[in-house]
Amino acid sequence: MNIPTTLKHKPVIVSENYEQVDGRYARNTDAKGLSLGLAQWNDRGKVDISAKVWRHTGEKWSRQSEELPMHRVLDLAILICRSNLYFQDAYRFPKMYDPDHTTIDRIGLQGDAMTVAVCTENPMIDHDIQLFSQALSDDGEMIGERLRVLSRLLKEMGY
């Protein structure tokens, strides 16, 4: 399915077969494509690039399509990687986390740090963290495949 080029987000690089590789939703998803392009929020004289997930209802392009600035996509990747690393050893805690030390890490970015922490404001955290850990384990092969590709590409780029 061709990603529209007449909307405010202007695609430059696209993956128009994303429904074939959308993780556990592959071949049964409304996420039909991914694109990198010129952001829809650009003002005259200012150009930002963004990543977009294109959703299609079967009849029309959905308003639930998401567009994120590139740095936020990378920040989400950092959060995923750090969380995945945390859960490799979380089994050591009876609740999968230490209630007295809920900060997992502080990752330096732009002269400050992104805090990665267990969300103890969630009233169901003791239950939800177990479910999260199990889902992460269940999806380990699929996530691992993507992390290996990301690692290879980062190495090719010199990182």
C-alpha cells in the first residue's frame, strides 16, 4: 500500500510493506508503512524531520497514525535497550524491582540525563511488572532479532 504524499508529513524514505514485518502483528495490522520525512509541524524557514507510522483502517488512512521527531524515536530505542538490560537481572528482586531504589539508570543526554525508573505511581506495578517481564521474555526472539540488526547497522555507521 503506497504511503500518501499529499498530507502534511512529507515522506522521503519509506517502508511500504511494514504490515509484513510488524512484530507479532505481522500480516494482521493496521500499521501499513513507516516513513522518515519532513515533519508536519514545520513552520516557514524551519525544517524538522520525523518518523511516522502510517495506519490504515482498510478504508482510509487513520488519524491514529503517529509522527515522532527523530530524536524521540532514538530516545525510545535507548529506553527499550536499557529496560531490556535491566530485566536480564530483575529476577534477583522478589518484586522484579527494589522498592527502595526504583531508579534504574540516568543516561547522559544533552548536558543532563534521561532517568529510567520503575513507575511506582502505577498502583498495579507489582502485578504489571511481572506481566511486562513475561511479555519481554515471550518476545525475546523478535526483539533480539531487531536489536542485532540495530547493532550491526550502528557498527557499520562507526558507533
